[in-house]
Amino acid sequence: MDRFAKYTLTALICIVALGQFVQVITRYVLEIPVMGLEETMLYPTLWLYILGSVNASRENTHIRANVLEIFIKTDRGHTILAIVGEIISLTVGLWLLSWAWDYTRYAWRVWRESPTLYIPTFYSDIALLVGLALMMIYTAWHLLRHVRALRDGAPA
């Protein structure tokens, strides 16, 4: 899974960078804007953003402001705090996932298309559902890891 994530994110960031490079060269150097390039760049940009969030969830490297860790001195307390944080994240994430599911059903039913190239936007709309589902799987996995660590008495 690490290799797949690494290559997928690398490919997406290269596609986005190349698209932006082409946009800058054609628009500002050659003064010939490429019609529809912004529309086509929407897809890899959105997937890059969402899959980057999934990767941070997988690696458990999200930015956190754990002020309570300053006051908690024991490893057990830190593990309990991590469990509470994961439960809150899972609760909010599942709520957002239900909204993403409703939005995906709507996007499927309406089947919108981009204004210039008529590319179905469903393929970018579904990124939110896929990303949130994967983030919830990783959050549940981290929660179980913290619970096991608390049960075994090992630091998480």
C-alpha cells in the first residue's frame, strides 16, 4: 500500500505541475491560452488533495494541536487522549461520510458535465467519498491500535 500511495501521489503531482507549466508557458510566454486546461487539471488536482489527506491519515501525520498533551505526564494518559481523539474523529468523519454518500448519489443522478469539454464531473465528485471512506478505515485502524496499546500497557 505504501508503494501504491507513493507512486500515485507522485504521478498526480507531476501531472498537476506539468499542467501548470503548460498553462504558464502558453498563456504568458506564447500568449495563446489553452482552452479547457483548467477543466482537465481539476481532476488530478482534486484527487491529489484528497489522496494526500488519505496518506496523512494512513501515516497518522495530520497536523494536531494537542494542548492537553502538555498537562498529561503519563504514557497511559497520552494513549487515553489519543483514543478520545480517534473516537471524535471517527464520529465526525462518519457523519461527513454520510453526507459524501448523499452527494455522490446526487452527482450520479444529475451527471453534470464540465462547461467547455463536457467531461463528466462525477469522476472528481466521487473523490470525496473515496477519500473519506479510506480516512475512516485508517482512523478505525489507529483507534484499534491505541486500544490494544492501552490494554497491553505499551505506549501507542
